[in-house]
Amino acid sequence: MIIDKIIGNIDTLPVGGRTIDPLMLEWFETTKRIQRKHTQQGMEIAVRFLKEGQRLHIGDILYMDNEKAVVVDIIPSDAIVVTPRSLLEMGSVCYEIGNKHLPVFIQNDQVLLPFEEPIFHWLQAAGYQTVKEHTKLTNLLNANVQPHSHGGGGGSSLFSKIMNIASKER
């Protein structure tokens, strides 16, 4: 079965009495545009998203017939969970993590990232309230950073657009 679009999400589109056949994905597979996987009941699914920026979310319905619905679920993994004590600390920790080009998840007023021992100890040493948990990483922060070219051509990243605006104002 080739999937090129998401039908809806179980939060907004009722599946009725259909059997739910979960498509279990690792957190990093939710952003892959092309992949081949099997559902828990053995149905082969080929995801083929042609547009940039499409990603799968927990509860997305990829296929539905009269009897079953294929729904995305995320496999729990080890994560670093930072509970910021203030808005300033939230901004600081996100900046520090983003500066290392690591994926950031924001869930329940906490900052999560995939577990890496050195980063875990670095965040603890920096004084952040940090724990290791086995959880689902579901709400990936969209950074809006696009690949851009250096040199002529301008590029279309957010950074390039800001630089173009700033240079016109001089």
C-alpha cells in the first residue's frame, strides 16, 4: 500500500468501530519522506511524501477501509527531560540545545531530547533540572531552518530572508 497523504488524525476524525492497526515508528522516522514499514498486523505500508516538511504525528490515519484504520504510533525511547523553572530558563535551554543542532521536543511544559549521556551530564552540570525517562517523543519543535546556499543566489531560508530585508533597510 503506497501512502502519499495523511487522511486525518484520530483526535479529529472518528474511526468508528474499525480495528486500529498501529504503524509503530521511531521518533526520527516521523520526518522521513520515503520509507517502507509493516503495521502491527503485518500490512506493508510505503510512505511517499513528495512535499518538503511533511511529517507524521501520533494518531495520524494513513489508511482506512470499512474494517480497519492504520494509525501512526510512536515507540517510546530514552530521553532527556528538562523541566525549566522559568521562561528565561526555557529559552536558555532551548538555545543551548539548538546551538548543538540537536532535535528538541516540547511536551507538557518540558523540553525533551533523545538521550545522549554527554549531553545529559552537560545539562546537569549547567544547573538545569534534568532526568532520564523512557517516553514517547511526539512534539518535535519545528525550527524553520532550511538549507541555504552560501554565495550568490540568495537562498530561501529564514536566515536568508532576514538578511535580504536587513540589507535593503541600510
